[in-house]
Amino acid sequence: MSDSSRTTDRTPNRTSERRRRRPQHSRGNGTAGAPRRGPAPEPTVKTELDRLLDDAQNAPAPDIASFAETGLPTPLVEALAAQGMKKPFAIQARTLPDALAGRDILGRAQTGSGKTLGFGLPMLARLSGGKRASGTPRGLVLVPTRELAKQVADALTVLGGPVGVRIATVFGGAPINRQISDLQRGVDMVVATPGRLIDLMNRRAVTLEQVRITVLDEADYMADLGFLPAVTRIMDATPDGGQRMLFSATLDRGVDRLVARYLTDPSVHAVAPAASPVESMDHKVFTVQSEHKVAVAAEVAARPGRTLFFVRTKHGADRLAKQLERQGVEAATIHGNLGQNARQRALDAFTSGRPRVLVATDVAARGIHVDDVDLVVHFDPPNDHKDYLNRSGRTARAGTSGTVVALVQPEQARGMSRLHREARVVADVTVVHPGHDAVREIATSGTPVVIRPLQRPDRSTRPAGRGGPNRSSKGRRQTAADRGRRR
């Protein structure tokens, strides 16, 4: 059946049945999040799904002390142990038994909670030993950004080898012919962004007719980026009766409709962060005149610690990086106009500490996972409180603390105050100028960055030909420690 016919000829009985069925709460874990600082925003109406997720978050933790107790196959347990992972994170302990049993899963979990293995391990277990065919994957993971696609694939590839599962990545900004070649050689699982996957479907380079397991990761962010029509077309191209898992921090902007349409009797799971990111951040607002904004930004950027700046536009990112460099501060940029190799080089350089400053747009925010970023600067105000939290969440990771500074011109102060209320945070507001005491305090903060050598693959052990010695080493493999932190 063609993709177009699948889009318009979906079985109506299954769709209506899904809408009638209510998700049933199963094993939950975790405790309620820590009280948030600041005044609460205006109350919102909670749906039944929201209430079920809240109940799941507050339910007692399952008594699972090791991956072996979840029901994972022994080769996967051994592969995890080889990577230094023996005990599942909270979201993994909840989801693994039901996912391994083939249940549809609705999960609410923040970035960094370990949800990649929460859905990835059951996929590896269920896809191992299957028959591989050209251009016909049996597992599909949809993610909003190319950075997240690479991170998910990296995390799962090292574990897929021992169980014979081959994984390919599909995203824009990379050569499409190379991705077609990867698919033609046969893969078991595809990790993809919606736009590029649609392109490959249109070229008939890939068919989803044999997909047994589909995952939507960070569905709320896909909704924010306007990907829901593409997601709907892709989901309609997968066969009825397959297992579906959807993970999202929120259920607004149409995500609840995806749940109703594509998940059948899902097992519901939710976790709260180990420490509320909002509680772990020191929020500040620097009100500054427009003519002094770049000078204040450069003073802050010259600090010894690692600093991440956020701007609204691609051109704004390039412009700010050049302005900082004219002030003597080296900066890399990451945004949608850059190819994947350029984006990865910039992220790798920032991770290594040379340079200490990265300027990014909102689209790149969820693809940045560097554990020791202790300062995030909103050079341009975010569009809304969700973007504020997504940007700010690049600091205060893994239980550490961090500082978030918004550089605000006087006419933007009221809007930023509203965003803070909606984000449930309280910020210290200071009117500053270059050399101000508050600016100098930030400019001297942070642990000096230790330059890490860029890791290069051992070319002597790589086969000749495609992917061999002549291939660029920019997309190097992560260390086991790095992979563990990103799961």
C-alpha cells in the first residue's frame, strides 16, 4: 500500500476505538516535584490524561534494583554492565516491564531523565533476531532535532551491536544519498526527524509497512516546531497493531490528540526530576540600554566558565558571535542554517572547552547536552515560558546548580516579568551597565574550563572505502561516560 493511500485510508474502527479507550494507570514511581519558587501562574484546566500522569508520578516506586529484574535479555544486561550501568533510572524501572510486554506507553519525563533507554532497550530486545530487509525498518524513533537523533542513535548503537540490531539515522542537513545507501543495506531501526523521513518516503527509499514499534520522543517539542502534520502522516504509514510509545513533557498543543489517535490502552508513567531544575538555578535579569547590551554580553562571556547564549534567529547568532569576537571573546555558533557536520563540530568544540562560549538558537536548545554549563544567557528574550525553561535547562544538569541571566532592554522588562511568572520562578532584577558590580560578579564566576583534547577515531582500525580512512573524523564516537550521562 502506498504512503498516500495509508494517509487517507486508515481503518476508522481502530481510530474510534482508540478515542473511546482511556489510558489505564499502571506501575508508577517517583515523588511529587519540589515546590516551585515564585507566584503560580493562572490556573489551567487539567485533562484526564494530565491527572493520570500526575497519579503515575506520585505512585510508589517499583521494587526493581537491577536491569536483570526488568526482564531484559541477558545479552543486553551484559552490554549495559559493560558500560557501567547496572541499575535502571526511575523512568526506566517503570516503563521497561510494560514496554517489553508490548504495551503502548505514555510517558512524561524531562530531558536527561533516562527515557532514551526507557524506550530504546525494549526496542532492541524486541527487534533482535528479526529478518532485515532493504529500506524496510521494523523500528522507528521520531525526534524533533538532528542533534537529538544523533544522541539517541549513539546511545542505542553501542547496545545494539551485542544483540545484532542495526540502527540508521535520518535527518536534514546531511547528505540524503548517503542515508538512502544506509537504508538500502538494510537496518532494523531508524532514528529520524519528521521532515527528512517524509522526503525519503516520497522518494520511495524507505517504507514503514513493517514497522512493529514506533516511538515519538519529545512530542511536545515536535508540536512547537509545527511537525504534527508530518508526524500524523508518518504514523498513518505504519501498520495497525504495532506498539507505540510516546514521551512528552506536556500534553498541550495537540499532543493529547496524538495520544488519543495512536495509543491503544497505554500504560501511563511519569517521573519528576531528581531535583527541580527551577530550584537549582539562580535567575537574574540585567536591564540594560540597547547601546550597552553587546558590551555587557562580552564582559559576561569573558568569564572563566563555560557560557551558553541564546538568541532568536540564525542571523542573530552569527552576528552576536562576530560581535563577541570583536570584543576579544571567541565563540562558536549552532543554528539551523549550518550543516550537520558544522553543528557537530561547534558542539564538540564547546564541549572540549575551546571556545568556552556557544551562541545558539531555540531550535538547537534541546540538542545541547553538556553537563558542566553553569551559565545560560538569554541575549534575546524567549518566545514564551516553555522556551525560557528549555533554554535554561541547559544548566543545572545532573543535580548541579547554575545561573540564568536575561539581558533585557527597558521596554522588554514587562514581558520578561510575565514569562518568569508563567515559568514559576523569581528573578533578581538589576539595572546594569558595562563594569557594573553585578556584571563583574558574573564575569568572574565559574570554574575555569579545562581544555579537553578532541577525541579522534583510530584510523588504523577502520576499514577502507566508505567510512574508512578518508572519511572525516569530526563525528567521533562518544566515550562510555559521556553516553551514560546523556541517557
